[in-house]
Amino acid sequence: MPAASLFTATAETLLNRLIALDEDSAQRLVPLAGKRLSVFIEQLPVGITLVFSTRIDVLAEPHSFEDVCVHQDGESCFIKTSLDVLPSLTQTSQITRLIRADKLQLQGELSIAQQTAALFQQLDIDWEEQLARYTGDVPAHEAFASAQKFRQQFAAFGRRLQAGLGNALTEEKDIAVSKLAVMHFNDEVDALRDDVQRFEARLSLLEKNQ
Amino acid sequence: MSDTQSRDDASQNMDESVTEQTHFGFKQVDKSQKASLVANVFDSVAAKYDVMNDLMSFGVHRLWKRYTIDCAGVRAGHRVLDIAGGTGDLTAKFSRLVGPTGSVTLADINLSMLKVGRDKLRDQGLVSNIDYVQADAEALPFPDNSFDVVTMAFGLRNVTEKQNALNSIYRVLKPGGRLLVLEFSKPASEHLSKIYDMYSFHILPRMGQMVASDAESYRYLAESIRMHPDQETLKGMFEQAGFEQCDYSNLTGGIVALHRGYKF
Ligand SMILES: C[S@@+](CC[C@H](N)C(=O)[O-])C[C@H]1O[C@@H](n2cnc3c(N)ncnc32)[C@H](O)[C@@H]1O
């Protein structure tokens, strides 16, 4: 027991701290008030239910997905999936495919899952300001400029990778990748690694200067 | 509650009904005295109760309560009774889970504890769906079949006639409702038992003295835990009251147990 309770307690504290950092969250919580989202992930021993009010309460489900799904009260949504599928859930276009492939089970009010995703996706937290509370303005700004650049490059890399993979799958190309492509991929990984190292060095410098 | 019902409850009590004595910690006292002695303890600890709970259990009481809430199956619209609810830890969460269409009754025999609870919950902005009722668990002042869920956390061991309390809770539960009792119990291993004894008889009263200037109340706490029925005995008392599908889970090696029973 205490393991699951410790997990939900930590998750609850983190989620509520996170949403408190964006003043507009309170407004986005309003349509969710009184609703529940239960998520069962194959790799986790228990399901987790988020209960929305003016905050989020996190409960561990002592019952199975099938038992919990009995409560179809129009105020609840139930999801069962696995860890690797989670990232694709943000793309609505993928959902039907995942359900057909038996990688995702969805029951109840879908809009609750969508509103929850929106609540977190639309979080607009001024991390620079949050960090500045601890480090002062200038170091915070420096750290964030580096982080921003790193993030942009990482995102661009991710997009290219996704596009490449997407094409390979949809057009059912030969899966064997050409030598040229492999070299190109390696180059990008190298560039990314350099960026990470630069970012890390920058951070250590900032830490030392404090 | 009808008068006949309350007399029935009283006559069914199994707790040392032959003698007029009962235990208060390790002491033997007159049955009629126990309630007021317990009241003194909680009058004395009310103000420092929450801090002491965190200190004494290293914060683990929050996890025990969380597990109780997970098992309570409380949903929007439910009517919940948190008896011996004290400073309202369980009530706070239930209030959000039942939402505006449900309600939570925080009941306790002790006014000082209820007041601390009410102030704390109001500070958290929880007002609209909570009632505060001063009540004795042995004779609950609610109509039959009133609640979907009843919880009692760390309260039962303080009650003079525990069987009366279970009977009374059974009466106010709706058919299909469930009772959860979270209470100190008997550690499963001898080894843990020894460490736990040392902690509760030697360290706990000193902590009570340091933080709340009240060693006596915390000595009572340790003693009352030892006098409380063990897991199987309490399960039997649930069944005696009429509960079905009774079971319990040991938490933290049996230092605490969560008992569950349904009224069908
Ligand atoms: C250790 S506190 C528990 C408070 C709270 N449930 C918690 O877990 O933090 C025990 C409570 O039981 C209450 N109590 C003792 N005897 C009682 C009785 N016969 N009926 C109702 N409440 C009682 C006390 O006043 C006290 O507030």
C-alpha cells in the first residue's frame, strides 16, 4: 500500500503545484469540476484516478479497469493503455488507429480526457521567473536562453525524425535505411550531443558563480 | 434512532459487560468515567494534534489515511460520515470527492477537536457540503440507512463499548454502504513488535512532553493501542454487528490495520 499512496501523494502535490504556477489554470479547471479521469497503464500496478474540483485529487484505484468502468455516470472517463503509447495520445489523429490496434481502450466521456490534456498543454509557466526567485535575474536569463536554444534544436530533430519514420511507415518504403541516411542521422545526433554538453557546461558555470 | 434500537445496541455489547469496569490505557476505571477521561485527553491535545500526528508517525499517517480514502470508493453525490473525525483530515478529501451534490458529516464526541477541524477546513475553503455534529459513536444521532460510506480513523480504540459503536454505525449505513475502520493494531512480526513497543513507551511520551507539554496523553495513546482488539478479534466484532464481506489489510507491518465491512 504505502508505495502506491506515496506515489499518488507525490503526484498530487506536484500536479497542484504545477497548475498553481499558471494563474489561468483556475479558469481551465472550471469545466472539469466534479469530473474524473481514470488512467490504467499496463506497466503500473494500480490505476490512477484524477478527481477535479478547484484542485486535483489523485486516488489509487484498488479495482481493475473493467470494474471501474461500471461507473458510467457521464462525469467520468476511463483510459487503459501502456507507457509507450502515452506520448501518441496528444495526437487526436492517432487515437482511432491505436484503438483498432488494441493498444488503447477508452470508455466514458472523451471530452474529460481532452480537457485534461488541454489543462496541461496550455500551462503557460514563466520558468525564467520561477528560477529567478532562487538564482536572481541574470543567471536565470542566461540559463533560459541556452535551454531555449537546446529545446528548439531538440524539437526540430524530433520533428525530422518523426516525419522520416512517418513516411517510412505510411508509404511502406523499404525499411532498410540507406547508408546516406544513417550518416545524416549520426551527424544530427552528434550535433545534439554537442548542444547538450554546451548546455551542461553553461549550467555548471552558472552554479559555480552563485 | 428509535429507543428500542438504542436499547438493542446496548444489550448486544460484548465488551466486558459483566463488570462495571473498563480500561483506560492500562488503568482500570469505572465504565461511566472513561468517556470523560478520553475527552480530557483530546481537549488537551487538540491544538497540537496535527503537528504531533506528523511527528509521531513521521508523516506516514497521511499515507494510511490516503489508502483508506482509496478504498472508500466515495463518489460524487455520496453521503459520507467521518465519525471520530477530529481535525478532519479524511473529511477534507471526501468533501471534494462528493462534490456539491453530496455531503460529508464530520462527527466527534469532543468539541475542541471539532472546532480545530472546522477552522482548518474553512481555511481550506471547504464549507458548502460539510456538517459538523457533536456525537458519540455509540449512539449516533442519525436516522437509519443515512450514509453511503462511514469511516472511523484512529477513533474506535477510544470508545468505551466498541461493539455498540459498530452496531450503531451499521444502523445508519444505507444497504450497500460500507464501513472502514483505520486503527492501530497488532504488528505481524515479533521483531517489529519489540521496536514498536520501545518507540511507543519510551520515545512517544517524551515527544509528547517536548512538543505538546503533555506526556500523560501520549502515554495513554500507547497504552490504549495495546488494549485494542487485534485484527481477527475486530473482524469478528464487525461480523457480530451484521457486516458482511469483512476483511482487513495490514499497513506498515500491522502497526495499523484497515478493516472493511459492507451492509447488504
Ligand atoms: C486520535 S483522534 C482521530 C482523529 C481523526 N479521525 C484522525 O484520524 O486524525 C480520535 C478522535 O476520536 C474522538 N472520540 C473518542 N471517543 C469517541 C466517541 N465515543 N465517539 C465519537 N468520537 C470519539 C476523539 O474526540 C478524537 O477526536
